[in-house]
Amino acid sequence: MPPFTPDEPDVWFSQLVSCPLPNIDITEAKTRLYDEFRIEVPFIDWHGMKGVRVSFQAYNDENDLDRLIDGLKAVVGGR
């Protein structure tokens, strides 16, 4: 999916990002992501556009990001 914001790290650095998702049942995706991976992130449906909002903090590391990506691939990519 095309990003909501440009990929320009010098301009758009942030620890909070919203990423677009395909047209999925976000309630089911959120439930599966938690039940199967124990990951909880907000899913949004704004004017028909689906997305996931991710916030990274000092206690998160690359392994957390990898787990999130794997979980999203499983619950969104396996539709």
C-alpha cells in the first residue's frame, strides 16, 4: 500500500506512524494480532481508509518491530 506520508526521514522523523492497510475487517485483524502474537496496536478506519497506528518507545527494539511485521503479514497478508 502507498504510505500516508512521504518516506523522507530527514523531514518526517517520528516515533508514531500510521500505515495504510488493504480493505480488511480491522476488528478481526486486531483480535487475531493480539490472540496469536500478543501484540496490541490501534487499527483505524477513517473515511473508509484502513490503517494501523504504531508507536515506538525507548523500550522497543528491532525484535519488537520484526514481531509486529510478522504478525501483520499473518493477519493481513493471509486474507
